[in-house]
Amino acid sequence: MRRDNRTEQDFLGKLEIPGGSLYGIHTARAIENFALSGRPPHPELIRSFGQVKLACAQTNRRLGAWGDDQAKAEAIERACKEMAEGVLTRHVLVDMLQGGAGTSTNMNVNEVLANRALEILGEEPGSYGRVSPTDDINLHQSTNDTYPTALKLSAIRLLRLLEQQIVSLQESFQGLEKRFAHIVKVGRTQLQDAVLTTLGRGMGAYAEALSRDRWRIYKCEERLRVINLGGTAIGTGLSAPREFIFRATDTLRQNTRIGFARAENMIDNTQNTDVFVEVSGILKACAATLLKICGDLRLLSSGPEAGFGEIRLPERQPGSSIMPGKVNPVIPEAVSQAAMMVFGLDAALTFACASGSLELNPFLPLVSACLLDSMDLLANSCSILERFCVSGMEADEERCGKNVQSATATATALLPALGYDCVCRVARRARDENRSVRDIVLDEKLLTPEEFERLISPEAVCGLGTSAGKPGGRRC
């Protein structure tokens, strides 16, 4: 029968551990020391740790680390696979922010894997003479090579999920580009009426910006594939056999089917974390795209009666506790806040990466939290923006048409036919008399109705430039 508690010891002394728990003394000390965020490490980081530990265990087994004790080797590998599948995630309890460059996370993982292997072998947790967190699970490793390797693996996985969400959002805007291609609207610069365009072209511009984000995110995975596994403490491979150093990365690459490569200079790869700054910068660019798009959607849907009102967003929930019938653009607002948070996370990550000293950066836990949270925020943002907003967006064609007829921006479309001075006079008269540009042009017989409509058609306002030659048509 299992005891209620067990006693474990390290060089600082003894500590009671709840009986049957899979964590050990190092985890218990870390739980007490680091009551900071109240959040454990990212679940994907823990699963990735399982993959890294599995690759190391398989490599050590091939090198004969456990001799003929195949049961022990198989138990360790099975425990690692369970962690990689997310089965053991709940047992990693240390705070995501911690001192020691991630040592507490690595040791929490080591203890959970050791105790789970002991359970598989029919032994009591804490029987480290049979399976040790340090001498077996952490064999030929260090926090300083396993933690950044696990971080890069988890980042690659989350980047791939983010890319999928960006593609879905991009395709949704591409659909709107086709649906709204025939709707002429007023284009604006500095929030003032400028020239005519189509609603479809605006949606296509959003799709193009997202396409660039998708490409940047796809390409930056290459930066994360270079790892220092086997470099141990500072990248020199201290205490690790040369064959382990070469084989461990190969095994991880085979297991994950991700093209990991051992860093040519593992000392550099251990102490310098600029790759995370680069990736975070790309995430920040994506956040900037989302914030711009959401700001535009809020403007274009504003009103609806007293604002732009050119598009209608899906109504997701009542918008006020005091104003009946008010519906707010809550999805673009929520996504905007997520984008703003990504900006802040990027700033914190940059500061952490720049604050490394000599042979190691002790602030990788903060880097991990910022990087992986940013990916989650962006992937979730793209998902809800596409599902709850963009896919159900509608155009108010009547409002767009009225704005075109009443706006002096329409006058710019007449430049090829009437010339600059003439159009300026028409625009001034329309404004002074509170009449449409169309009324003035037809009143003065400067153009026929057919000529006017042709100049403000979707084909005309979206054409690339004008026909060669001098402006023709009637003059004022």
C-alpha cells in the first residue's frame, strides 16, 4: 500500500513529497520559490520536452547506457512517449517564469519521467536507485541544450498551426474580393475622401498583406531548425559522448520529421538567442497586419446610420447595457487587443534575449512564454476573425453608391476626360451648392450620362492608369 508521503533529499536537505505524485524535490522547491504568474509552462513546450527526452533516451539506449536492462530502457521510452502525447502534461507544475534558465522545468520533466517509468516497472515513485531523474532521464544532457531545443520544436509546431489559420483568413478575404468586385466606393486617405475604388479591391489588399505574413512565417521555421542538442552546459558537449552528440539530433529529426540540424557552433547557439527575436519580429508584423485590418473593419462598419456603414459585420452580441439595439464590432475589437498584446510580448522577449550574459541566457523561460503565447494569440485571432466576422461580412451597396454620388472624390475619376482645372471648378461648385458632382457635370453638359457612368465604373476606377495620350472630351 502506498504511503501518504515520501521523503526525498538533495544537497540542500530533505523534503516531504505527496505520496504517489510524479514530481520530486526539485519541483517542490520550485513551486515554493516561483509563485509568479500562476501558470505552468506552455503545454506544447511540455509535449516537445517529451520528444526531446525520447530522442535522448533512444540514443543512450543504442549506445548501451543501460546495458542489458531492457525493461528500464523501454519504461523510460514509454514515459517519454506519454509526455510527447500530452498524457503527463498536468504533472509539470512549476511556474512558467522561473530562475535558472529553465532548470526547474527540465527537472520537473525529469522527475515526472523517472517516476512514471518507475510506475511502469511496478516500483514506488521516488525509488531513484532504479530510475534516476538526473543519472538516467537527464543522461548526457543539460537544461541549456534540452530547454532551447524543446522551445524550438514547440515553436515550429505552433508556427505551422498559425500558418494554417492565416491561410484560412486570407482565403476568406479573397472570397470577398470576388463578391465585392462590382461595388464602387469612395477611397479615403487621411480619413478624407480621395478617389474611387471598389470594395473588392480593398478586401484583396487585406488578403495580399496576409499572404506576406503567411510567407514570412513559413520561411522563419528554417531559423528554428538549428539546435544545440548535445552541447550540454555551454555548447562544448561536456560529459556527453561524441557519438551521442551526433546521433541525438538525427534521432529527433527522424522522430519528428522536422529537418533539425546540429548547430555548427553550439557555443554560439547556446548563448545567443537572436533567432527568437527574429521570429518574434515576424509575429509582430502579423499582429500589425491584423490591427490595421480590424481598425478598417470598424471604420467601414461604423454607424450604422451615422457612420461609414459601407459594410455590415455579423452581429455577435448586444453591445450596451444602457443603449437599446446597439451592436458593437466586438470581434475586431477583441482581435485588436490580442494584436496589441503581441506587441508587448515582443518587447519583453527582445529585452530578455538582449539580457543574456556570457555563455548563457538565463531568461529563456520568459522568452518561451512570450513567443508561444504570441503564436497562440495570433492563431486564435485569425480563427475568430475569419469564422465570426469576415466569413459573414456583407456590403451595403446602396450606401456605397450614395457615397459615390455625393462625394467630391468622384470628381477625380473625371480627370482623364475634363482635365484638372475643370474638375476643380466642378468640385467647388458641387460643394458650394450642396449638389452631387454628377448633377453639376450633367447640368453643364460636360459629359453624357453614359460617359459619366463609364468613368466611375468598376473597370475604370480599378484600371491600372489611363490610356496613353492627352486628356480628351469636353472642356469647361
